[in-house]
Amino acid sequence: MNKFKDRMSKAQDKMQENDVDYVFLTPDSNMYYVSGYEGEIHERHFFLVISQSQSFFFVPDLYEEQVRDDTWIKDVRTWSDSENPRKELGEILNGSNSGKVLVSEQMQARFLLDLKKIFSEADFELAGEVFEQLRLRKSSEEVERIKESSKIADEVIKDLREMNEEIVGKTEEELADLIKEKMSEKGGEEPSFTPTASSGPNGAKPHYSYGEEIIEKGEQVVLDFGCYKDHYPSDQTRTLVFGGEPSEKFKEVHETVRKAQQKAVEKVKPGVKAKEVDRAARKVIEDAGYGDKFIHRTGHGVGLELHEPPFINQENNRELEEDMVFSVEPGIYIEGEFGVRIEDLVVVTEDGCDRLNKTDRSWKC
């Protein structure tokens, strides 16, 4: 539990720097980050309340024992279903009604409205004001956990390559189910998102997952998946061709995306702006004549959340720092024909970066 206490102390230091009076967290990654408690948001008021000098849980009484068992924070205030939680919390806070209050990005509107009634004269902002900077640079333990989950994704890709022609004739859904099964067999706790197994023209839809289409011989399949391991997710993409030879146009596009990803990875190092990494990938694709077919950012941060800062896009002036972890995933999407995306997670090092995904980036099995 010491790491959670240390993170709480750093969060409270950041609150002092930013003149923040209170932070109210509902169950989310920030709550886990400082307390070790993980849960889901339900209909009852459930807060971790943090001031510059103390922290306590305010939870329904039916959660009291669970919270005490799962976190180092032993100050747990409870309310029952026969009580008004807003009234009870207001009394605990002893009439506070002003200051600067931060709330979870995922907080339900009705909880926020109750807090606004308690803090009728306060300025409300998002908890990221305190937590984003704390979580941008990953600890060595966090990096190792992302490496572990990334290794599982890599092993599944290797298995699919070895199966090769066995994939032909399966539906996209059957392939997605196979991916989930293999990740579980290799120690993945749960998928970090709905796997993508998009074949043929479906690959031109960046956020398509899978359907009933049958995978044909020589047809490209965009495979984007990952899993959680000890709270940290993996996220990688390969575009493969099973059991045959693809078109020359596909080969050209795939090589363009491969080169774009390589140029972006080579650009990563401390002090480089996030938008420069995006630009490195985008220029390769534009020079090849497919600039209008690259329709999303080049990457996103990965940590306790699958998508978190830093975001690798055309507008982000944030300078990269050692121990940041993010994806590098350019793509080209040609409507009605096919799509290609290649994605690795990278961790910024002292003089560059390390790829956390190690498998072949070609389309060949």
C-alpha cells in the first residue's frame, strides 16, 4: 500500500500548488491510483474526498467493510439508505461552500449537482488538473506491467500467424472470439477493449470491430486488440493477410504505413513535441498521396486507462518526457477496399524510445 500513500501525498502537494481545496473522486482510475480501491460507479453517492491535509471515503454503509479491506485509507464515513447523502456530506464538510473543487471526469451529473449545492460559491474543474501530470510519467513498475500485457498480445499475434490458412473461412466474430480465448489462456485478465478483426472493406472503418463476414484467402484483416494484466492494458495492431497473396495496391499501402510508423517511432525522444511525432508519420503518408486517408491521430497515452494523455496529434505542443508510454498507430483507410493500421506501444527513454511490441510488422504470416 505504500505506493498508494506516496501517490496521495504527491496529489495533495499538487493541490497546494494549484490552490485546490477539495477533490471528489468517484470510482475510476484516479481513485485506484491513490487509494488502491477499484469499483464501479453505481446509483449511490460514493466518493473519495481529498483535501490538502486529509482524505476520507464517503460511501453507502453496505460498502464499508469492503472499502476498509481494499484500501489503506481507514477514515471511512458512511450513510444509510434512510438518510440524505447530500445533507450528510454537507455536515461532514462543516458548511464549506466556496473555494476550488475538482471532480472526476466520469462523475454522474446528479452527483455533481449535489456537490454544487454544497459548494454553492466554489469554482469547479476536472480532477485531471491534479492527476494528469502525476500520471504522465510511468513508474518502472507500471512500465513492467504494460510490458507484460503487451507480451501477451504479441504471443497471440504469433499464434495467428502460425495458424495462417486455418483462419481462412472463419467469420470475423469467430476470429475475435479466438483472440479473446488466446489472450485469456496466456494470462490476460480481460480484453482491454472489444477486439477488432475487420476484413476486406470493413478494414477501412477505423472503429469497426467485427461481424459475420467470412475471411477470404488473400484478404487483409486489421487486428487490433489487447488485454489487462494487473490493472494495465496492452494495445497493438497488425494488418495481416491469411492464406494467400494480396493485391499490389495493398502491398504499396501497407509499406507506406510501415514506413510512417517507423519514422514516427524514430522521432520519439525527450523534448520532442507530441505533434512532431504525429507530423513525422503524417508526412510519409501525405508524400505517398494518401494524406486524406489518414483520418485519426497518430497515438494516445496508455496507463491505468487505455486512452489517456499524452495524445499524439497535430495540435499537441506538450514535450515528451522520459517514462511516458503511448501508442504509435498511423493508418490508411480506402473506403470500399481495405484499411491498414500498424500499432506499437512505446516508452520514452533517455535518448529515444523502446517499443513494447516486438512482433514482425509485415503483412505476411
